Amino acid sequence: MNILQVNTSARTATADAGSLSSRLAAELVGRLQARQPAARVVVRDLARDPHPVLDEAALQALFTPAEQRSPAAAARVAQDDVLIAEVQAADVLVIASPMFNFGVTAQLKNWIDAIARARVTFQYTATGPVGLLTGKKVYVVATRGGIHRDLPSDTQVPYIRQVLGFLGMTDVEVIYAEAQGMGPDASERGIAEARAQIDALLGATAAV
């Protein structure tokens, strides 16, 4: 099994501080490793290693035939190629996604813009788009300051589901850690609920 953990917070994480979404994602990956000790894990931390935005220069590089690209353009495309290859190689993705201003972080959006490439990870056909990143299991750890699950204020999870599905990744489980900005008691309950969801999905085996 190849596991790709994608941390999309603007904050890094340590074992007990920093990005909660990244810490919970690491716990979930630990459960997966406990079940599959031979699993290979790749961690893409977009706080420690930010990915560049899809700007005009990047678009020009992508739409220029490979043999005609300047060295700078080729290097820019190669940055996206690395992220695409990580997703293509993964059997399981664990995406740590905090809610920022009712949506996804800029870090996650940059990652999505990098991996969504026509004729590589999706293609258009006479009957509509077809995702090419199929056969993968995805876990999304969604952390929020308030309570938004299944409410109109949640544009984060519907967007993630839509774009992953567009790319062919339709087997998606979401773990929610809500109320993180609503005081210590509510925060602890939100984290406990998230861990209970992980237990329900992967069993109560201690993380490694």
C-alpha cells in the first residue's frame, strides 16, 4: 500500500501543537500503518514546502509544448509533475484540510490546481469529463472553528468532494473536528468526535 498524506494548513504541526488537521491526519495514517506495516508513506506538507500558485507564467508553461519550453517553464511544469506522480502512485490519500473563511486553504487550492491536468488526471469525452485517478481511497480530515457539517455554510467539503470526484476519486470518507474556536470544552469534544470517527472507520487499534 502507498499512502499519501497531504497537509494543507498554513501552519506546520508537531506531535502536540500546531495544525490540528495535520496532527489528526498523522494519527489516521498511523492507524493505516498499524493495519499495513509494510505500507509506504509519503507526506506532502504544504506549510513546510508551499506550492506555487497557478499564475500566468505557469499557465503559459503548461500550454507550451514540452520541447519548446524555456528552462524556467520546464522547471515550473516539473513542480506540478512531482505532485501528480505522488497522487498517481498512491493507493490511499489522507488530506488534512482546515476550513479557512468557509472554504479550503490557499495551500489546498494550489495543490488541486497542480494535480488537475487535462489528459493526465482527467479528460473530456463526447459524453463529458472522465477522471483518470481511479481506484483510490481518500480520507479527508476537516477541521473547523465553528459547526458547519451539513449546513449551507460548509462550502469546504462539497468542493473537495466535487473536485476529487471530477478527477476520479469517488471513495471519500470525511472526518470532522468541529467547534475548535468555541472554547476548550467544545474543542475537546470536537477532537474526541473526530477520533471516534477514525476508530469507527479503522478500528480502535492504538496509533503507531
